[in-house]
Amino acid sequence: MTDGVTLGSGINRQVAYIGDMSIKGVVATNLNNPRFNMKMLQNTRLNLVMNMADIVSRGIYSVIEIV
């Protein structure tokens, strides 16, 4: 299966897929170095991630409400 969420892909770790679908929100660039990727993710503003999650969840909710 290749449609699920790929945990750890931001820091070049291979972990099993989870679920049937996924929504990806890009918050930082891939620096092709696990150490630098981890540092980049640690320095990403939590507010950015929370705003993206809020927008995605409102979109999902509005679609479910219609169905």
C-alpha cells in the first residue's frame, strides 16, 4: 500500500504506512540530511502547524457535514 501516512519520512526513516489516505502539509524544505531536517522541524513555528491543521480539519468537517 502506498496511499497511507508515511511516518518519519521527513527525517529519512522508513516506517510502515498507516491508513488508506493521507493529507500532507509541508512546513519546511527537505535538506537531504536527517540531522538538518530534524533541526529544521524543531525550529518550525508551532503556530504554522496548528493553523494548517485547523484549515484542513475545517475542510474535512465541511465535507462530512454535506454528506
